[in-house]
Amino acid sequence: MPETARDGICVTPLLPHGTLSFHSAPLPMAKLTTKTIETIKSTAVRQEVADALLPGLYLIIQPSGARSFAVRYRHHGKPRKHTLGSYPILDLKTARELGAKALRAAAEGRDPAKEKQRERATIVEDVVAQFIAKHGQRCRPSTLKEYERLLARFVLAPWGHRPIGSITRSEVRDVLDKIIANGTPIMANRAHGAIGTLFGWAVEQEIIAASPTLGLKAPAVEKSRDRILSDDELRSVWRAAEQIGPPYGALVKLLILTGQRRGEIAGLSWGEIDLDKQLISLPRERVKNDRAHEVPLSPQAIAVIEALPRTGEHLFSLGRHPTNGFARAKERFDKLCPVKNWVLHDLRRTVASGLARLGVNLPVIEKVLNHVSGSFAGVVGIYQRHDFAGEKRKALELWGAHVAAIVSDKPAKANVLRLR
């Protein structure tokens, strides 16, 4: 079918069966501009207008007046078409950039249209499910649970039913900006990390060609906290915990008495508690450094545990699963507690500082906290196999007595314990 020229623009109508006629000789071309794109009139037949600046790029005008961009190329000698997007959502500059990228891919022997088709056939919620099932095998359960939480909130909620290849960098940035606007910049960093890990995994699995988070930096600058609660503040926190009651109040008390991580205490099951031996036994998959950890229980910690109702598998539960929703619980807690500018992890730092104040040696404190750096880093950690069980028990019993004295307004004993 012959082509027609109007206003210096080459217009190639489709054949009746909907395919473009290909010519052995180059077609006359015109430089597309925003003005020409908007002024070309639609006709009763679909039109394709070639771009002179990027041979292979076409503006497609439907009889309805809708406009879009596409690239035509050959793959293994066969003509192929790769749709880029609709105008004006996709502007001319971006269309040329995407078109050039697609033509480079075709020159490398790839088929960008087929790649896009494969990407669009993969829905976000399916990719997330694959990620959790496969990548999750390499994660600790607590890390996997955090991935599930973040991805459900910041990936599945906005994009769950969309093709994963359709998610753009600007959309990821918009999600992160909204989190920051809500006053939670650190949460934005966590979301950034989870989204980046998901899309990076999808690239590794050849589900998508590139990640939309590539070059997108974490949105907030994080500073290491050094907040330590004073004895008076610790007393206030303890009393607020008593007012709130279980499960959250008891959880806070146990964090104060043991110095362990929030996730490790919040996820405690009754099977990990031995009241006869006065011991918490955490398996390696439940702790951050992938090493099984035993936490001796002071009489004060045992009293907290024994006061808990056994309503399920876990100590701190609201039904069948361990308690969560820490943010909302912390808001309720702060209304009852006069202490300002503190988070749950500050309790762990407070325990470490308090043990040092009571004279407990640094290696023992690190064993209580289950740290693998510091005194036990490198070669020392490989050859030092003493578990410090006795020293840890004495240290936490000393700390438990100190906490009991603080919260009862009784003078704390001045005894200093040296543990070798």
C-alpha cells in the first residue's frame, strides 16, 4: 500500500488485516515535535508517523485520536513491534530514550517486545510469593517475617495486581516520600531496602531486565542512637508497663530484665522456656547472629513469666501468633509514661550500661547480649568456646535485683560484682 505525505510528515496506513507494510527503500521521515504530535489529525484508519531523529520510532494515531509510541525492528529476520507507551503520559523525549534502549537491545540480538511481554505476564503478588518462598530459605525467620511485613504494606498494597515490569522508579520514590511525610524516615529506609532486595532478586531470576530502585538512594540518613535510660526513667517505664498489663507490658518488663532483642523476646514460645532450669533457650534461627543463645532468668524475670496466662504457643500473643503492632502499642505506652524520646531498643543499651555500672566485665556483658563482635571478634571468636553460663546467670541476677530495688523505690545495693 502506498504511503501518503501531509505537511511534510510520512503517514503509513495499515493494511486491512492490521499489519504494517515494510518497504525495501527507506521512507521519507520528519522530525517529530510536541506540536506536530498534538496537531496531526486522526483519520478513519490507524496511522504511523516515523520519527526522523530516531529511525525505527513511530507515533501511532488511532482513529479515536489516542496517540502512542512504538518501535519497529527485526529479530532473526522477522519484523517486530515493541509498544513503548501512550502519549502524553509518555512524552517525546522519554519515548526516544526508551526507543533507543529497545533498538540497542535488538542490535544485541535480544527481542525487547518479547522481554516486555514476559515482564507484563508476571504479576507483582506472584513475584513476591516466589521471593518469599525461594529467597526466604536463606533468611532467618525474623528477617523473613520483616520482609513479609514491609512488602505487604509497601509493595503488595499499591502494586499487587500490576505486572512487575510496569513499576517505575518514580512510583517507588512516591511510596518512600509518603512514608517520610508520615514522619517515619527510618521506616522509609527499611522499605527502600526491602523493595530493592525484591526487585534485585527479580533481576537475578531474569523476571525483569532492570530494577526500578537502581540508583535510588536510601531516603533518610540514620544516626546511631546512644540513648540510655536513667534509673528514674527506668522506674517510670516499668510502672507504665504495669498499668498496660500483658502482653505488651510484660514484654517490656522482660526486655528490661534480660537485655535481649525485641524480636527475640516478642517471639518467645513456651517451648523455649525452662522454668526448672530458669533458662530461655533460643535456637540459632531465632537470633540475629545465627548462633543458639541461652539467657539465664533472674527471679524477677521468672515472676514476670509465671504471671502470664498460657493462651497459646507463645508467651506474648493475641491469638495464634506472637504479638505485633508495636507502633500502636508504643503510642499507648507513651501516653502513660512520662519518659520522652526513647524506643524499645534503648532498653537493651540501658541493660548493657547498667551491668557495666554494677561491675560486670565487658566479655560477660557481650555474652549476655549475644554479641559476636567486640571481645569475641575474629580469631578469638573461633577459639573461645567457653559459654560463660555461670557468669551470665550471676550478672542477670545482679541486674534483676538492681531493677527490683529501683522500681520499689528502695536504695539499690552498692555491691559490685567482678566476673572473670
